[in-house]
Amino acid sequence: MVVLHLTDDDTAEALLDEVIGSKIGERWIELESKLCKLITPYRQRHPITYNYYFTETIQNMRHR
């Protein structure tokens, strides 16, 4: 919105496509890479809960 407000339509389109769009794409790739690093430990382990009621309910359902 700032670019559109400060420039004419042609300049805004060029800036958004060539400069801002490519930077957003680069940041998106960096973000995905960082996210994969952050969630890797959680994807390799089995989930665990310390909620006794939840555990008991699951066990009862399995027995049925």
C-alpha cells in the first residue's frame, strides 16, 4: 500500500514485481528452512502426555 501511495501504478507494479516480490520469495525460502529446523525434533519423537485422565480414557477405549 505504501508503494502504491508513493508512486504511480507502473512504477509500483515494477517495484512490487522486481524488487519486493523477489525479496519476499527469498524470505519465504529462509522461513521454510528455519521452520524445518525448528520442528525436526518434534517430528522424530513420539508425542507424550502427562494428563492422567487423557491416558486413562485412551486405554479404556482401546480395551473396548
